[in-house]
Amino acid sequence: MKRKKMKKLAALALAAAMICSTSACGNDSTGDTGQSSNSSNTSSQEGNAQGSQGSQEIVTVKWVLPGDPQEGTPEVLDAINAKLAEEGLKLDLQLEPFGSYNDKMNMMISSQEEFDLCFTTGGWMNFYLPNVAKGAFVDITDMIDEYASDLKNAIPDFLFDQVKVKDRIYAVPNYQISYTCCGLIAQTEFLKKYDFDLSTVTKYEDLEPFLQKIVENEPGYYPILWEIGTLDYNNDYILVDESAGIRICFAKDDPEMKVMFQKDLEKQLFALGNDWWKKGYIRSDMATMVDDTADRIAGKYVVYGGAVIKPGGEAERTSATKDSIAFTQVGLTVPFVSSISGRSSMTAISSSSKHPEAAMKLLNIVNTDKEIFNLLNYGLEGRDYTKNAEGKVVKAENPKYFISAGWSMGNQFNLDLLEGQADGVWEETDRTNREADISPVSGFSFDQAKVSSEIAKIAAVKEEYKSLAFFDNWEVRFDEYMNKLDAAGLDTYLAELQRQLDEWRAENL
């Protein structure tokens, strides 16, 4: 689809969707603190239990999401399920810590454990395309029209176009901001204390004087959380595919759209990461750290590097900390709607589900019912949060439930605003969505069938070397990393991707 046409479609669709309301976006959005609980009162094995609504059958839908345990989950589910019972549904929410979510999903999918819904992404968690290729997700193309017409009308068509595989849909995009802007988010208290203006930063190296101050003066804090893989490839490249966990792109100024894995840029990023690790800017145990959710909630990181920058993002980050820490953000890349932005956050129905229609009905409700969506995100008003005079959500001092991760669950436009978010945050989001540049290859969908083996091998190599920057011998290990990518079939993968992209270009551009 051509850029001008895509912008027009996006504008029309997003304008219509604004009737609802929204928040945030992104690859990780504030995904660093999705909360979790495995303590719900229900079980998917209960399946089709008879409910108390007369003779109506109540179908239990098991939904697996990344996050940390929440003490107050049972009461929240009671409130949600009281409403869902009217539709013959019951939610069983299982939340798994971010650090173990991938492994948990791999195990559940490979063992064909019964569950109904799960969170999936294009290239950073529970990979979408490989799961589609091995039949892990249900084809919901026709089910959307039959059971979720309200959902379909609330989400822009171009996002559904971006999640299609061979013109079929296997997941619902979680509707949030459609563009990506990478940058920095830092604790406001420390910026003021050391008189550092975050807006003066134009590249990551500009941050070093501030990080050094934290090292010298703030024991107990980590200067920056920087996971190398989350950094954007600056403003010079167009992302085409990341189904193998590595970024495949082409230069913005290349009319031939020759795809590549930018090895030189990758090395620069690892070199910077290693330098900062040695200087103490990055936690010493970064290579072995599995789950740092508790540190994020406690506000142990002063700066988040490679963060998704969005309207109201500071308030979202604040709500994700125990003591409501204030944050300041700055973007380092131009807002851009990538060809796979719709795949940054999705919800899929498992092929192991015994009642996919019920799961689809639940998705429709979660994406369109504001009361249920706010319950799912914020918990119980009066216990987990209150509302200020402006009607905005104020997190309780010690909430028993407060996920605040709508970006992973559904339509963020339906969330109540958090304290600190401006009244016009949704309007600003809509404006930027419409004005952001759209990838010239938006709508292109890569068919992995011919290189599925290579993609699996490449993904395994990426996982093996994802933390190599945090070792003294990183350069030797980097060469090993590149050699193993080549041996895994990188050239074969690139050649097939290029072939399909060329065919798509010939038909669409």
C-alpha cells in the first residue's frame, strides 16, 4: 500500500476509533512492569461449567499474560466475572513474570496444554510468525466478523493488514499508538538534583556525564537499564522483519530496498553497552539477571534506555513504581509507523483452546467495554486506586492489584487517564499517529515457510548471545555470534525475504 494511501486510511480509522479513547504503545511500552497472578480462582479445565445465570452455560476462558503476582486478583476477577456472566463467560487470568513468560509459553505450546488466549509479539516475546507457522494459533479471520464486529470497528484496518499471514488473521492487535519513537525516560528527581537537561540529549553518548554522577553519588541505584536489543536502529533504516529476533532492514535512501542485517551497527551498539557496563552505568549482573521486575517497581533504575516515547508516557511509568516516582522523557528518533507496528503487541487464540468462539467473544468485550478493561488494568476503585478531582486514576499506596499494562491486553483508548496525564493525551496520540511517516512496505507480510528452519536456528543463536556485551571478551564473542548467524542460514533467510519483498514491491509500489 502506498504511503499516502496508508496515511489517509490510518487517519480515517483512527479518527473513528477516537470515539472510544486510548493510551500508549509500543514494543515494550511500560511493559517493564506488567503485573501477574497465578492465583485466580478459576481453571481452564473447568471448561464449560454450569453457571448460576439460570440454565445458561458459563464458559471459562483462560488468558495467559506476562506480569507479576497480584494479591488482589481473586476479587478483581469476581467483579469482572459478575459482568461477564451476562454473556455466558468467565475469565481465568494467569499472569506469568516477564522473565519467564517466553519459556512458559514455549512449554505450554509444545505440550499442547489447554489455554485460550495469550500475548504475542512480532519479535520480542512469544514470537507471532513462528507460532503461526507451527499451528499454535487459531485462524480468526472469519471469527472476528461473526463474534467481534464491535472490536473490528474499533481498531484501524491497516493494523489488521499488518498482522495478516497469507491474507489470514491469527491475532488481534492490541490497539495503542501506531507509531514508534525511541528515546530515554529518567527519574525527574535526579535530573533536578544534578541539573541535567534531558532534552539536550541527541544521542546516547550525551547521557554519560549524568550517568557518571549517579555512579559516584547514588549507591543502591542502577544508572541505566539498557537492554541492547531494545534500541532503535536510529533514523536511517526501515525495519522489514524481526521474526528471527534480529532486525532486518534496508536503508531509507535505498530505492531498491536491499535488505540487510546491519552487522556494523550491531557491533557499535554492543561496544557502547560494554563500555557502559565496565564504567558501572549498567548493573554488573546484567548478563545473568533473569527478572528485574522488583527493581523496576522499586525505582532502582534512574534511566531507561531505548524506551518507547509516547504522550502520557511519564505518568504511565510513574504508575508502574511503588512510590509513584516522577519521570521525564525525551525522544531520540522520529515518530514512525513501521511495517510491523501492528505486531508489536497482539492477543492470539491458542489452537489448544476447546472454545475459541468464547475466547473471541471475550476479546470483543475486553476491547470495547471500558468498565471491564479498567478493572483488568487498575483493579478495584477505592482499594487499588482512587480518582482525583479531575477524575484521573491515582494509584493506592499499597494496591493489591494494579497492572496498568493495557498495551498488552487490548484497546488502550478505553482506559481512564492516570494522574499526570494531560487531558489531551488521546488527541495528541491521534494527531501523531496521523502525521507520523508510514513505512513504505506497510502491508508486506513475510511467508516463513521456506526458511522456517533457518529462522529457528537464527533465533536460537540470538538468544545465546543476547547478553554478550556484558563480558570482558565481548569482541571475541561477537565474532562467534556473527559466524554462528552465518552458519544458521542468515544469507538464505535474507535471500528469501528479499525475493518476497521484490514481488510485493512489483505489485504494490
